[in-house]
Amino acid sequence: MPREVAPGIFQIELPLPRNPLRSMNSYIVTGEDRNLMVDTGMNRSECIEVLDQGLASLDIDLSKTDVFVTHLHADHLGLAPHVSQGRTSVHMGPADIENINERDYWSRMLSFALKNGFPAVDPQEAIRKHPGFKYGPLGPMNLTPANDGDIIIVGDRRFKVVHTPGHTRGHNCLYEEDEKLLLSGDHILGDITPNISNWDGEEDPLSDYLFSLKLVRELEIDLVLPGHRSLIRDPVRRIDELIEHHRERAHEVLDIMGTGAMNGFSIASRMTWDLSYKSFEEFPIMQKWFALGEALAHIRLLESNERLLKEDREGIVFYRNR
Ligand SMILES: [Zn+2]
């Protein structure tokens, strides 16, 4: 059942069975003329059922509702076509719009994973099982670029778009200055650490993420409405914890490397992961995939900071301490 988390703002918690995230939060900001739904859920029956019930119990008229999607991941964007009616605008960061329109997105990720040591027998299966591939949006929607600084008015509220690259390139938060309210998507989460992955040799998403954390740390915020789990009332403390977490992880990577050369996948297999499996070998393929992406984000940051050297050995990328 929806719960009112601020006056006229309702949270609907959508279940994500067999996914370590457990659930995701969709928010409905009600307004006199039009409502705004922030994030929509995965395109799978368990989410659709709860979302439809929640919208019905709030008596939401979807023909008077627009959608704001914090980022392209399937748990946030997946049901945007489902709730879209003729006039519905689906606001999302331009870099994420570009990504979902990219035709060879999955094959590019796959070849990057192979170059970084992901076992050759598994990658096709990883793509098939990837929630982004399985539960992504199907059907037309009216995607509208949401740029940093754009204002979206809902009733008496003025939400400002804050571009926060890191979790994805186009990730956006929504900030209501008078109310000191932030809808944070997956930029800041309270009970779990947002996944920062690198699937592109050129970019440095963890540097971007740390920069975006510092940017949001400067905002006056009393309440954060995150994309997963519980509300956050002390964001500065949480942001400092997240920055510290990534500093520790960087040290862990350097320790694992020692004096030898290793590829991304073997580094990932030796890092500590907060999952309930006895060993990395027991991880389901999808968790190995996410672990590799996260390890590569740390490796890329260390490379930018000139702590690691990169070398190509017969098509596989290896790293060593400088
Ligand atoms: Zn996400």
C-alpha cells in the first residue's frame, strides 16, 4: 500500500523477487493539474501488480501524470511505457537516453567484460540473465531530456534537476529547495551502497560519482527519498560514509594487487562482497558480472590517480601497481 512520505508525496514499494535489492521505491508527487511519478519499477508482473494497485488506491489519473526517471536502469525505467498515456512526458538525463538508444550497447558491454577477464563461456548467459535486458522498457514512450538546472513544477513544488553522474552517466536527482527535499534515485542509498560500475574504457565513473556526492553534500536537505530501502534524514553523514567506503575499497584493490599483474576479473574475485555466498565461485553469474563492473570502476579511478599501470596481453587487460 502507498505511504505518504511528505504532504502529497506517496511512496509505492515494488517487490524485486530474487534480486539482492529486494524492492524499489516509486514516488507519486500529486499536483492540482498534473502529477509526477518518479521512477517506475521493472517490467515484470510482480511490479506491475503492486504499482497498478497503488495507483488505483490513490485514484491517480495517468492521463494527468508525467514521469521522471532518475536513470536508465530497468528497475527505474522499466514501467515507463506501461504508465504512459498520450501526453505523458518521460523525463530522463540526455546521456541515459543516448545509452538506451544505442544499438550495440549489450555487445559493447560483452566485449569489454571479455577483455577484462570475464570467463568466455559465461558472457552470453550474463546478458540474457541481466535484469536490464530481461525487464527493460518495452513499447513507445515520449522521452524528454532532463538537463541539469531544469525546473519541473508540480502543484506548489518547484523541483530542480541536479545532474549527478556516477551510478549512470545521465543520472539525475530532483531537489525541492523550499522543502529541503531530495529525490535521490540510486545516487544516495541508506542501507546499501549504490553500485558504481565501469563498462567503458574511456570513462571514470567513480571519479564522477565522488564529485556528484560532494555536489549534493552542499545542498540543504532534511529528507532524502531514495530509489531503494529506507528514507534518509541525515544525508551528510551518509555521503561521508559512502566517500569513506570507496576510499577503503581503493586500498583493498591495491592490497590485492601486491606486486603482480592481474586482470579485472581476478581482482574482483578477491575483493570482499556483502553477499550471502561462501565464495566468489558460488556467486550467480549476474553477481559476478556486477562485481566485475564495480572492480573496474575502482581500477579506473586508481589508474586516473596514477596508482596503477595498464598493459594489454594478447587482448586481455592487466594491471599492476606503479
Ligand atoms: Zn540503478
